[in-house]
Amino acid sequence: MREVSISELERMDESSFLLIDTRSADNVRYGMIPGAIHIPETELMENAARYARELPDGRTLIVYCQRGAAEKARAWSAGISPG
């Protein structure tokens, strides 16, 4: 896992990653980064294995939340094959 700056994210090919917004529904109602999908943090953690199977293989998952969202996003490579 590594952190990705907003400027680095802006330079990435949009087809190479998937944005996941893990903020609460209350915070999401104020807006999301265009193209992101909303999966609350607790749901993502409780269902991590299912999401690993369902999310696109080979794409980098960029996960962002309330903490540090103004400057940074967390990223990890999603090299998990469905199975």
C-alpha cells in the first residue's frame, strides 16, 4: 500500500484505476470525486473478500476517505484474480 498525491492521480490513465470513496453516506451527499464508487469503510472491511472477487482485476484501487482526503488518497494494487 502506498499513498498517491492528488497531482499524481490526475496524471494517471483513468482506465488503470478505480476510485472508492469510503466516507459515510452523510459526507458523500456533499459530493464525490467524479467516477468514484461509494463503499462505506465498514462495509468494505466486512466484505473485503467479496469485493476483491468483484472489482476489476489488474486495476489499482484508489481508496479515499475523510481523513486526509484534501491532500492524499490511499492506493493498493488489486492484483487479485477472481476465483
